Amino acid sequence: MLASFDSHLFWSALTSGPYWRGALTALELTAASLATAIVIGFFAALGALSERRGIRGLTWTYNWLFRATPTLLQLFFIWYALPQLWSGFASSWFTPFMAAWIALSLNEGAYMSEIIRAGLMSVDPGQELAGRALGMSRRRILRRVIVPQAVRIAIPPTGNEFITLLKLTSLASVISLHEILTASQELSAVKFQYTEPLLAALVYYLAIVSLLMVLQSRLERRYTFTSAGRGRRRRRVAPAAVPAISHDAR
């Protein structure tokens, strides 16, 4: 088995331009999709917490639709069926990258809405009541009081979603998006060898995901340390207890 392994092909694939460009495309698609998904998820989370039944129903339908259907099916539908439904998507601007961005953003937005909703619900409702007592508007309470606390809770699952989304970009190879998996498939078709190209793609994913896991861990520690540090500073500056006055002193 080891005798048939072509180390030269493996290293040339690992350092080749198509793999590097494919990795950059995967990262760009992941970042763009997650940023869009956070925006969609935020408004979907607000809709799920809305007092209006119609808005809650619309949000529930969106989450149900994109969480209950396979991501690959959504990608196929947007790339192949959407141009037949709306002629505007049949233009040259509708590239595989755009189709993958739309599909992954809508899919990830449904999951981000649940993460953000959980973060918003974790904030004590009494803080909103206190903000209203101070004359703050609902929008200002959300921006100044609730969201900053919810962000800290949403960071760990959002980091996990970023890693998951990076791996989901490999599905875009089925619509001819040139990412890491596409580069390995093209090299395999030319060389008629699969072990070395696929192993090179595996190394790329392992390296990128490992780096993201380290960044996520440091970000989580940063927020935890900040919270603990503030607690320690509060304890240091707390005034000393006033000793009780004895009967003799009186």
C-alpha cells in the first residue's frame, strides 16, 4: 500500500495553485455566508420572540423549511430551479459562488436564529423592565442592554457553526464551484489517482479547522477572562466593612 503512494504527487498537490485558490474560495464563502446568516438569524430570532402571531408563524416556517431539508437539496434547488422560476437568475451574474452563498446563508440563518434566540432569552427579563423604567426605548434596550450580554453566550456555538459551514462549502463542488474538493477531483481525473489528491484536500481542511478551533478557544477565553477580571477589580475596590461601634466608644 505504501509502495503505491506517490509522495511527489501529494506534495505537488499540497502546494499547487488550485488548492490554495480553492482554500481561499472556501474561506471567503464561509465568511460571507456566516455574516449574512447572522443578520438573517438576528431578525428571525426577533421574529420568534415577537408578540405578533403572524410574525412568529412566518419565522417558524422559515426555520422549519431550511432545517428540515438537506443542504445539498437546497443548493441544487437554488442553482438549477431558481433560474427557471425567475429569469433574472439566469443572467451571467448568477455564478456558482453566488448560488452557494445564497443557499448556505439561508440554511445557516435558520440555525443562527436559534442560537441568537437562546442568547436573547438568557438575559434576565428584569433588565428590560429596568430599562423601560429609565425611559429607554425598546430598540435602545435591545442595543445597549440585551444584545451585548447575548453576544457573549452566542460566541461558542457561533464558532462551531463557522467550522461546520466551512466543511459544508465542499457541497458546492457539485455546482462547479472551484474550492478544495473540486481541486482534488480535477487532479484525480487527470492523474487517475485518488489517494494523494484527496489526502492533500484532507490536510487543508484539517489545517484550516485546527486554526479556527484555536482562534475560537482564544476568543472564548478572552471573554471569560474579561468577565472574571471585572469581578476581581470590583472586589479590590470594594470599600472595607465599617466596624461596629462598641458600647464603650459611644
